[in-house]
Amino acid sequence: MIIPYEMLEQETLESLIEEFVSREGTDNGYDEALSKRVEQVLSRLKSGEMVIVFDQESQTPNILHKDVAKQILREQEV
């Protein structure tokens, strides 16, 4: 399920983005400060390039590129 970022409280959204950009083993190509990385992801959420998805089975949120999220959702419908 895709969750509009606007539905999350600001503090929750920031925590989710911070967790996303600082995941161990994630090569996100950023050498910038955490605040800058958070700002970049928030900008991509606002533009619609990235979306927040919630996996009901694992009860976990994630941030994905919109095309990846749509593909996953299509596969779950089958």
C-alpha cells in the first residue's frame, strides 16, 4: 500500500527518511550530511519520484522509487 507522505506527522516522516538514508549496507551514493540527504529524499517524495510503501505482512514502511513500488504492488495483486 502506498502511503502519501503528507499523511505522516512531520516527526514521523523525518525519522523514516533518516532511517532510509542511513541504512547500513545501502550505497545511496551520498557523501553529504544527513540533513542534506533527508532534504533530497523529501524533495523526491514531494515530486512523486519516490513513494512511501507499507508492507502489511511485515508491518514495515519503506521508501521506494515509484516504478519499483508499482511493480511490487502489481505482483502482489496476482
